[in-house]
Amino acid sequence: MEALDVLLNRVSLARLQAPAPSAEQREILFRAALRAPDHGYMRPWRFLCVEGEGRERLGELFASALLNKNPEAAPEAQAKARAMPLRAPLLVVVIARVQANPKVPEIEQLLSAGCAAHGILLAAHAQGLGAIWRTGEMAHDRFVADGLGLEANEQIVGFLYLGSVEGERRSPPELKTADFVSNW
Ligand SMILES: Cc1cc2nc3c(=O)[nH]c(=O)nc-3n(C[C@H](O)[C@H](O)[C@H](O)COP(=O)(O)O)c2cc1C
């Protein structure tokens, strides 16, 4: 697929099914992530793959996080949290690792991790895979971060849901560049 075609037509797809990306496809996904712009070559990111039975364990962690925050959480809410990771055969947790650096403030390291996530989405699209970047409360919950083994200086930038496309690949929305670009 042409590079510009990928850049101009990537869309998020929420309806994902097995099979999960193959080992070869994953290698491309992560090589794309590692090409994120990176001030100071700090490599301020790492990635966790969650699949198979790991998705059920992540669902349990989400439900526990919900109960930790709200012990009165309704059983329906708990069931919803538990089912969230089952929406795709593979989840990639994109983690920003922020390190003190006089020239590279935290925001730049977080942006770099965001670019890494975008690289994965683009490489997924280029390989005919489906993907969507999700966060929600669980991405910002320290209970979840601890359960995933994150260090104090690490934070979740997103859960990338990846799989094979179920149904039609939708078209991107038509935005006008003139609405966002002006001369100064
Ligand atoms: C940081 C971040 C967090 C997001 N979190 C969610 C989310 O939790 N749930 C969701 O449905 N979409 C979420 N989105 C939006 C989707 O990933 C997607 O970008 C959006 O649906 C627009 O679709 P498109 O990428 O095809 O234009 C998030 C996007 C970003 C950048």
C-alpha cells in the first residue's frame, strides 16, 4: 500500500475478530512504533501485548479497579468492565516512560509515546488489519497501572485494540484542510 494512501485513509475500526496479527505483522507494528519522533533519543515508550486468556485477566483487573474506586458498582458495570478487553483478539498497551531530562519535558515524552501509538495504527492499516485506540477511565487508573506492573514513572497512553476487520472498512470523514490551516 502506498504511504500516502495509508496516511490519508487510516480509520479506526471497533469491530474486530480473530485471527490476531501474526508474528510477522506484529514485528512491523512495533518497528513502526519505534520510528516515533523522539527528542533526545530517550525511547520513552514500551508496549505490552495482551491476548488469549490474558484478556480475561485484564478484564478482571478492570472490574477490580472499578470496585476499588466504587465498592457499590453495579454488577452490570462490573460485567461491562470485565468484557472490555474481549473486543479484539490482541490489545497493545502503549506505555509512556517519563524520565527526568532538562531538555525534554514530560509533555514531549508523552507526545512521542502518542506518535508511537499512531505508528502502530498506521502500520496496522497498511497491513489490512483493523485497529482502534481506546483509553477511558481504566487508562488513567493507578490501580490498573499497578496491576499491569507499571513503574511510578510510567503511564498508559492507550489500549490499542487490534485484529482482523469484521464487516466493511469504513471511509474516513471528509474534513477541509482550510478549516484548520491558516497563514500567520
Ligand atoms: C488518546 C485517545 C483516546 C481515545 N479513547 C477512545 C475511547 O476510549 N473510546 C473510543 O471509542 N474512542 C477513543 N478514541 C478515538 C478513536 O480512537 C478514534 O480516533 C475515533 O473514533 C475517530 O475515528 P478515526 O480514527 O477513524 O477518525 C481515542 C483517541 C485518542 C487519540
